[in-house]
Amino acid sequence: MSGAPTPSANFIRADFHNHTHYSPDSILSPRAFVREARRRGLTTAAITDHNTIRGALVARELADFPVIIGEEVKTTDGEIL
């Protein structure tokens, strides 16, 4: 594929690394995350809170777009998604 996208092309707008207030480094509630994702025009998103999927499960119930359930897990070698 080369050149500019054609008008008939079907694209998604996605962000695959997001946190909610279930992570220590975010103050965003799942509801606020969904609202912000809509404002940004996302068509799908993953929530990858630290060592929990609770925020993703809540957001999935609130969202009118697919929410991918993820988790950023702390290991002895660092964090992995």
C-alpha cells in the first residue's frame, strides 16, 4: 500500500496504552476516560492499568466503542503489557 488513504478505506483511531485511577499514575475515572476517548475521536482503546483490570472492566460497561481489557504487569524484569 502506498500513497494517501483512499476515501473508501476503513480506518480505526485507537490508543492501546491507557490508565485510569485504578493505577497510581492516573487520576482519570473510567467514566472520564470514556468521555475523553470519544472527544478525541477514538474508535477503540485498551486500558492497561498497573496490575489490575478493574478500570478496563468498568470502562467497557460504559463505552459505546470496543474497550480492550489489558494489564500492565510488574515483573522482576520490569513492566510488560
